[in-house]
Amino acid sequence: MTLVVTDGARKLLAKRGRDPVHGARPLKRSIQRLVQDPLAMMLLEGKFSDGDTVEVDVRNGELTFNKAKVATPAA
């Protein structure tokens, strides 16, 4: 699986994970909570499979996970 994170998703993660006192630890936890955990559940539920490209984006202030449309190379 390939994960594509949009600029909007990166900004949301940076905003929610920002903590000048504790450094990068809150960012790591935010990524785990907001990306890894939901994505793992979706994989277990069969929403995505091996070979899929998943795009992480933002809608209404929350991260969304969608199967990205990948252009197939010309033969």
C-alpha cells in the first residue's frame, strides 16, 4: 500500500501535534492516533488492500482516507 498525504492533512497534523515544550513527541502521538490507528482499522475491515494507494486529506476539519485514483502508465 502507498500512502499519499495532502498538504491540508500535513497542516492539520502539524497543528494538532504542535507542542513547543515537548518537541516531536506530541506530533508522533497525533500521527499514531489520527492516521495509523484509523488506517489499521480500515485495513482490518477490508476497505483497503495490498497495492492500493490511499490518500489522506482533510474534510470539515477531520482527516479522510480514500482510495486514490492512480494513472496507469501507457503501454
